Amino acid sequence: MSKQTKITKSAKGKDCQVRVIGICSYDNEKTVYAHLNGGGIGMKSHDIHGAYACFECHQWLDGGYVEHLVLREKRDLIHLEAVVRTQAILLSEGLISVS
């Protein structure tokens, strides 16, 4: 298990930003921090490259999209859009800053 940071811990209780139609539970009690693909097995991206995701959307990002006949590129776009929404939240909460 990877080390929890302020950013990854901040996912608790947050609304899912991935919001895959037909998949998302909209249950903020199960929200986790979903990192973008780190480029290798077991490698995670930096916390700046992640999104708040309910358990179901996180499972979908981790491979469930294949079962729903969604191309990886579409999955990546959905994840990136969620990262942008999550970054706005992180900025507003002072967990990241731009200088």
C-alpha cells in the first residue's frame, strides 16, 4: 500500500469527479484518489495527476472500461477531465498552489 498524503486523504467524503454514466454510484462515502497511469506496473503518478473517484468509477478506470467496450483513449479523456475538476477543488482548498 502506498503512503497516504494530504491530497490522497482529502478524497474522503468528496464527490466523485469521474462520474461515468451507468457506472458511478455518486456515493461520497466510498471516494478514493485515482491516480493517472504511472507508466508501469505498481508505479503511480504524482498526486497532482489524480482525481476523486467513487469505488465503482475507480474500478472502471482500472480496467472495467474494457468490459463496457470503451476505448482506452476515451477512458483516458474521462480521467483527465476528472483530474482537471479535482485540481480546481485542490486549489480552492489550499492543497495545491500555483505561483
